[in-house]
Amino acid sequence: MRPDAETLAVAARQAERLRKDGNECYRRSRFGAAIDTYTKAITLCPTVPVYWTNRALCHRKRNYWQKVEEDSRKALQLDHDSVKNKAQRLAMRLCLSAISLPGKERDQEFETWTSGRGSLYAGTGLAAKTRIHRRVQGIGRVCGFSIAPLVVFPSNN
């Protein structure tokens, strides 16, 4: 039996309240509590991408990279144009690479993720690419490496 509209509306209001509570936990650096709160919101409304994204941010703060990947992937499935989620996944991959790969190999990995049809930048305009790149640069600094500025060449069209 499918839930009625009123039941869905109540669940949505509860989930939104939980999101706000989770945001407060995050602001206070209580990442475990924030993860629990966002998880409850996801249980109530699993199709809202911001709950997945927020939980991924908490996992990132705790260096739970596999969980960052899982939550970011789910959020991108729900909202494939999300700049925040694309940056999150790219940053997670870069941080893992920074740990496991020497500089030149890490740079090659970054180039693979950011160029071509399969890249995280694929299908985004210049403004979105710039926002993604700025986020990744900031996250890179936290992980202990620097990323060159985004260079855009004018098209020949």
C-alpha cells in the first residue's frame, strides 16, 4: 500500500527538520551526530539529493573516503548536474591519490578525471567548471597538495 499525500508531506517536513539539525551539528563539528541525523533524513526521504550530499561532507571531514564516494554517487544519480557533488567526488579521488600515488602519477589521474567525455566536468558549462575547480583546489589544500588554476582556451567556433 502506497503512503498518502499527507503521510509523505509529514515525512518531508520531518526530513527537512532533520537536515537543519544535521547542519547545526556540522557547524559545531559534531560530524558523527550530523551523519546520524542526515541518515534519518535519508530514511524518510531517500530521493532528496541534498541529504546525501550533506552526509558525504561529514564523511569527508572524518576521512571516510569510501562513504564519500558512495553518498556522492547516490546524490549525483538523483541530481546529475550538482556542482557540489561533482567536486566532492573529484576531491575524494584526489585525496586518495595524494595518499597513494607519487606527484606525476597523481597529476595524470587528475588530468584523466577532468578531461574528455568521461570526466566529471563533462556536460558542464564554464561557470560550473570554474566552481568545481575552485572547490577541488580548496579541498586539495586540505589534503596537502596544490592544483593549478583552471585554464580555458577559447573555442575556434
